[in-house]
Amino acid sequence: MATDYDAPRREKEEPQGGEAIEAIAKGNRDQSGKVDVDETEVAENFELPGADLGDEELSVKVVPMQDDEFRCSSCFLVQHRSQYAGDKNGQPICSDCA
């Protein structure tokens, strides 16, 4: 049997009347069949296990910057003077950022 590949194909009939409204309503659904939902609402209701740290206290001792340390003006990390690579625009730079 010969096939005319240039002829327009119709696999489905076009919806009419009440079927058109149903087709529009189905257009608002994603592939899983769910209606589009606001992602922020879903994220607000989602809880990570162990995320409730309200009663925890920090147990880290903060030590002030020592005389042999400097703060890199690029990465803002406190580095030992052995990591000092020079100045850039008058600000100290560590060897990692240089």
C-alpha cells in the first residue's frame, strides 16, 4: 500500500464543546497528572531530619587574630604569615589567591 508522506496527518480528533474545556484543564497538568503547585508551599512543609537545632549551643572557642596572622583581602580567610604573598592595591594577599 502506497503512503503519501506529504499529506497532513490527524491522529486525534480536535476537541469540541465540553471536550475543549477538559483539554484546556489537562494542559495545566504536568506529566505526573498533578496540577501545578507553588514550590514555596511545598518547601515550607518539608522538614529535613535533624534540622531542629533550636536547643543546641555552639561549643567552638573563638580566638582573636594573632600577631603572626593576616586576613587575605581576596578570600577573607585568616592566614599565617608564611602564606603571605604580597600586597594587591595596598591590601594583603595570600599565596592561594595570588
